[in-house]
Amino acid sequence: MGSVTIRPVRTRRERKRFVKVPFLIHRAHPQWVAPLVFERMEFLDSSKNPYFQHAEVELYIAERDGEPVGRISAQVDHRWDQFQGGSDAMFGFFESIEDPEVVRALIGAATEFAIAKGRSRLLGPMDFTTNDEIGILIDGYERKPMILEPWHPPFYRQLIEAEGFDKAIDVQMWELQFGDLKEGEEFDPSIHAAAKKALEDEGIAIRNMRKRDMAAEVRRFMDVYNEAWGDNWGFVPITDAEVEFQAKNLKQVLNEDWTFMAEKDGEVVGAALTLPDINQVMAKLDGRLLPFGWLRFLLGKAKIDQLRVLALGVKHEYRHSGVAAGLYLKHLETAAQPGAISGGEMGWILETNKPMNRAMEGMGGRVVKRYRLYEREL
């Protein structure tokens, strides 16, 4: 075999080659789900994704004998510096064949970038932030990834750790199957009591997000999101421009029945964003909507039977008022409707987030996937 060459991405054609690397590596794996190529192209376009307004990014492709065998991004996020401190660089979009030489070359390129930027720690993977896809799958390989989740083979963990990376933190996906609750069964009684307190004693009202007012609704959600997650490990508040960018993508998959706003006197104090698992449809598209992908997508949406609770949070002032419990209960009530989706996964949830993990246990959940973020001092 020839030696490994690392090439930085400079042109649109090279960017598309970068996007297609996992197609070459994972196509034979039944669990892997191909992303939409045009969506990934836009996400990595510095003229379209507002992330590039506050970050410096390099994309690298590993080649052997002229063929792609891996890829990686290296980035410095100045908003991370502002909100998390330290002297960190991140890597992301990690993909590789099962070859230590390829991984060493990719990590070497990211390390050189980080050192050139004066950084002392390399952290990841993040694609690009903790608001995006993160981590290396370390548990749950047999399960297909849901919407906005990556899938990796077991050797990724082994090869990353062989390069001297240590665990930074794990995030968890909890499976919740509301439909498994038989008639008359409930969540843990404490959840119902807290929800009753919020809805009756505190005067909290819970409504569905209004798709017709999508831009404003996403802003309301992000106000909650930025405050509720502000103390979490690795969290960086999302900017207004990033809100607009994300809202455009979310509108295509949003189901109003599964998005909730908790209000007190007209102020949104809590929110839950739950999305249908469109990966069930995406698995049949091979990354393309043309020429017939749109039809398959539209027809397939009606058959989706699982969902992902992408985010659920409450403003600090209302954390002990039962708002979160009210949002949990709203999911249970929605799942009880005829023909409704009855379950799915919730996360990411940090392993250190004891209140949320206890709540998942109280709802009869179980951890089905774990993703690990790694760090290495430079």
C-alpha cells in the first residue's frame, strides 16, 4: 500500500469529496444512514453557515494512491474561548478506514493546525459545536442512528484512543417508549405531582410550537435553550444568525404535534423540541433527493414511527416549578392519541446531568447509546 497523503480542502469540488468520504467507508454497514449531500455541502459552506463568522476551520482529506481513506476537520471557535475559556482547538467530521496510519495522519494534521493557532488542547469530535453532532459512538453499535446522530464502527474508539486521547465526557441517548405504558400506568408519581404543580398552582400553560410563525418560534425556543443549557459542559450559546440558519432546515422536518412551549403570563419559560426520526426515510435515499428522492421522502414521512427529543429545557427561574415535568407529561399525552408516534430516543444528555438522568429513569427509559468526547494535551 502507498503512503497516506493529507490534502486540505480548497474548492467546492474538494468539499463535495470531503462530504462523500463516509459513503465510501460505511456504505456496506447496515446501520449507517447517508446524510443529504446538499445539506452537508451548505453546512460546510463558509458563505452560508454562520458558524464560520466566529471560527477558523480547516477540512482535510486523507488519501492513499489517490483514493480517499479518511477525513477530519480542525477548528478554533472564538465563541468557545469566550464562554468556555481555556486554549482549545476542536476536531470533527472524523471518518477513517480501519488503519492506524490513516488516523495518525488525520490527527497529526489537526494537531499541527491547533499548535499553529497557539492551542494547548485538542478536543472532539464536534461537527462543529456541542449544538451539532458530537462524540464517537462507544455503545449501541447495533442500533441505527436517529436524526442528527452519527454512527461509527467499534474500531473508531480503539484508533482514537491509540493516539493518546483520553475521555473528556460521555453523552447518553435514552430510549423512551410511551406506548409500552399500559392503560392506567403512569410515569413515576413525582413527575405527575410536579406537572400538576406547574399546570395548576403555577399557572403554566403548554402549547404546540406554531410552524406558521417558525422564525419567531425558533427564537423563543433559543432564548430558553441558551439560558437552560448555559451551565452545561461545552455549551456555547447559539447566535441569531445561527438560529435563522437552523430554522430553515428544521422547518422541513418539524411536526407541530411534537414541539412544545411552556408559557407563564405570555413569556416562554420552557420548551421541548422533538423531531420525527426522518433517518427512517433517509436510509432509502442514499444522500440524494433527485430525481425521485423527494417523492420517497414525502411518502416515507407518513410511515415514521419513532422520534427524537432533541432538546428540552427550562429557564433557571422556573427549574423548580414543575415545568419540565409538565413537558414530559405532554409527550405522554400526545403519544396516547390515535395514530401518534409512541416513542423514540432522548438526548444528548450528559452523564453528569443527574436531574435529567433521574427523570429519564422515572419515565421508564433506558440508555441505549453512548457517545464519547475525547481530549489530548498538545
